[in-house]
Amino acid sequence: MRIKRISPVIFLLGSLLCAACSPAGGNESVVNGASTVESSNAPNKTLESVIQVRYVSSSDSANMTIRNPEIIKSYTTLESWGEPSRLSVSEAGIAIEQSAQHAAEGNEAGVLVEYEVASDVSPAEIEIVLEKSDLNKARMTIMDVSGPDPVVLEDYEHENTSQANDFNRTRLAVAVGVSVPAAAAQEIPAGTGETSSIIFYHGSILTMNSNKPIAQAVWIENDTIRAVGEQDEVFAMADEDAIKIDLGGRTLMPGFIDSHTHSFNNIWRDDFEAGQQFLLAHGITTSAELFVKDDLIQDFLSFNDSGQLRMRISLYPLRVDNCGEDLGEWYWPDYPVSREDGALLQIPGIKIISDGGSCNRPARSYPYPDGSLGDLYLDAQTLAGLIEQAQEHGYQVAIHGLGDRAITVNLDALEIVIAGGENSFHHRLEHNTLLSEDMFARYSEVNPVTVIFGFFPACTFESGKFVEQPAQYQQMEWAWRPLIEANPDVHFAWHSDSPWVGQPEPMTHIYGFVTRREMREDGSFCEPPAWATDDLLSVEEALPMMTIGSAYALRRDHEIGSIEPGKLADLIILSANPLEAETEDILDIQVLMSMVGGEVKHCLDENMELCP
């Protein structure tokens, strides 16, 4: 499915979890009455047992997935009731859906299914994942009816959750072939996805570690990556009982890190949950907000304290705003630097805007049609003073600069502060969209973390909304290729700047890096202007900026951004390898699973086998 561009004003979101979709795999049977279906799985097994599953839901969508359907020999739908809009049964589980109005009225829909279990071990263990929407409840009862007296193996009620659009997943292990309820049945609470030891193998593993860019297997334990390397080596190091996830040739890589966005502030201001669901579904496991005032901090603190935050967020309080007003140190000492390892919510630095953009015009060295040079808010000495003041309290500084005149001031100010030393605070220059040729070498001299766009607004240029630059200045626009080639040792990072330039969809930014084309709503493409086509980057150059480079920009490269032993297990699984995909297929790559700290936070329903 191609991901289309989203409106910069509002995202029209459906259910990202697809909790009402059919269970993965199996030969789906839409239930209209009692029926028996033979599974394609081999029937010749040591253990043969019969269980009945009664699944009742008052939610608008509920899903019971059997993660090891190979042990199901056949299934029979004995009974169904209620008025579901959709009810499906297979050897891989049960899905029930009814209208939201019907569910809101407290109506139930349910089904009774008999499964014949065949296994070469006794007792056999059925691995079950339950998912449902946030509305109302669902209940699953499993009984072993093989003997003269039915035995209840599991009776689980899936409670309503405290927030809308909750991931709301529960995993159960139910033993079959014993005469008492399975003592080993293990419940993992909804929303945590917690497991202790996992191995991913048999896929393309892109580590973003330049010393070992490709691996065959990864072992994680709790929230931490323990081993990365050859498959035999990793298997030998891991626990014998580690869950083994066969990637089936798919791609595992670090989660994407958006180092500069305004999405929660401008799109999801009233619904953080919808925001993090969207980002996790697109493989973004860490995001940074860079127009932050007191109310946004308070709301994120409450969201995190309530246990609802499920991805990593960095907040940058605003010192100088987009119209040039110095807001003072309002954030000190109430919101000091917070950079605790492993934390979901951090405040690493502050934001300073040095020229126009969303308010006023970028400050450039040549005139606009009316003779103006744009709006420059600070001189180098004043800006250097603000940076030094921030450093005294431990803050990193992210400095907005669009026009070449402002970017020159930003470089001058950092040069004053760093004074030939190390940029130990990882001070950042944002955007860097207008650069003269003599400015390129200065980046190596000053060594700022340099944050650039992946998405290219080809449709905006095509429409004429941007005033076309005089021919002699066109090569100064978005000049990534000469900037990168002139500065091999500078740290580059990616940002979406959503919703003002691009949207928080990493595949559109990878595609933008390598083509500078933009998809219209109808699926056709806007082509970049001729002057922009000599600055294309490769996927090999883009991916590190979107992972380890952005982690460096957030001062978190020691714990996220690459797959290395000791780092946090913030990982995603992709349907295809971006390094190998044809350019026009990049937009079709899907995120099948997103994991934060070793816990699954997003999983496409049809790929449950990839989600431990």
C-alpha cells in the first residue's frame, strides 16, 4: 500500500492497529452458521486433543490470534450470536467486529469454535495474542473437552482501557493435554509486549554501525541489545529459551528518529495517543518537538507520568520565537536538562530562531523583489551570549536558520562559543537551506550538528508559491550534495519539520533524498526544478542520518540509533530493504513492527508472527 501525503492541517486517522482484521494466516471462514474446516496442517501428531473457544465481545472490534496455527488440525464453528458486522474464523484465530453504535449500547457478539489440536509434544502450548479497541470488553474462555469432564484451561476478560486508541494487547500461553489448568500459562499485561529474551534472524539486518553495517542475527534481553553478528554466534550466546523470530527475509533496522518536528504541537495537540500511534506505525520510535512552551511540557509530563507515553520524546523549550521575540529563560530552573538513559521523555536543550520563516522572511544576502534582505533577529555576539547562557545550565542549543545571512551569523556565534574546541553539547544548526559556495568549508571549521530535510517540496516549487530565485542564486538552495561532500567529518541529521515542510513519514523522506520528487494526492508526481536535481543523495547516505545521525543530534547516540550490544532495543521491521528496493518502490515499503526498549508498540495484524 502506498503511503500518500497527509494534509498539513489534520490527519484523518483510522484504526492503526486493525484490531478487527482477520487473524494472520489460515484459511479464513466467514461464519454464517456451524461449519467444519480441515486445516492444511499435518494431522499425524503424538498429542490429539479437542478444545472449545468461546469468544464474546462487546467492543467494536476484537481479535484472537493463534500464533502457532500449525498445531490446529481442524476447526468447527459450533455457534455464533449477536449482530456482528463481521465475524471470521480460521485455524489462526477469531475476529469479531460490530458497529461502534452497537457496541456503545452494550450489545455483545460472540462465537463458539471447536479446535482439534495435534502436536508432537504433550502437553502442547497454544500461543494466543488478544487485541481489541478501547471500547468495552472482550472475554475468551478455553475448555478442554477431550475427556468425559470438560476442563477450563483459560478464562480471560479483556478489560476496557483508560485511553482511546490504546494498543491493548495481551499475550497468553495455554497448555493443552493436561487435566488441570496450565500453571505455566503466562499473561503479559496489555500494552507492554514484555518479553525477556528474543532473537531476530534470517533477514536483512541493517545495524547503522559503520564498523559492522550488516548482521545475520540480533539477540535482545529485556530492553537491551545483547549480541549482534553471525547467526550461529548469536544463537550460541543467547538463552536456550529465547523466543526466536524468523524474519523471513524481511529487514530489521533501528527505529527512525525525527530530530525536529512540530507534530504534537500542531497536529496532535489534543490527542497525543493518536500522534504516537501514527509515528510508531511509520517506524518513528523517537521524535523531538522544537517549538515548546510551558503548556506543552506540562501536558507531556502528565502523559508520561500516567504511563501512556510509549515512544521517546525530546522537548526543546523556546528561547527566541519565530517572530524574533526573546522569551527569556522561562524554562530555568523549573525545567532543567533531563537526559536520564532509557527515559522516554527528555529535555536536552533549547530552541533559538535567528531569522524569519513562518513569521517574516528568511535573512539572505541578496534582495527580495521589494529590495528587502529579509529578517535577521540576532547578531553573532548576541547569539553567542544566549548559547553561553544556555550552556551554563547544561542545555544544548538548536538554532533555526533558513537564509544564508542568518546561517552565517549562526556559524559565527558557534565559532565564538566553541573557540576551536569540541562541540561537546552537540549544538545544532537547523534547516541550512540557503548556502553560498564559500560557506561549505565553515561547517568543518565550526563542527555544528547539521540538520537537513529529506522531503523536497517539489509541488510547491512547481506551483510558483515560492518566488523563483534569480538564476545566479539557484544553486544555493537545498545544496545537500556539496555540503556533505565538503564536510566528511560533520554529523548530519534528518528532520521532517512536520507539518510545515514534510510529513512524519520516513519513506517519503528517503524518497525525497534520492529523487526530490513529490507525490500529489492523485498518485502522480511533481518533478523538482532542474537546479535541484544535482543534489540527490543515496539511500546509503540517507539511512544513517535518519537513525544514528539524528540520535547524535538529540545527544542519545550512546543508547539509540544503531544496533549494537549495550544499546536500547528500539527496532523496526520493514517489508523490504530500502538499500535494495527499486527507487519507485521505496514509497511502498511498510513498517510491519515497531519496538521501543524491547517492547512491541506497533504490529501489523497480518504479521503477528514477527511481534514477540
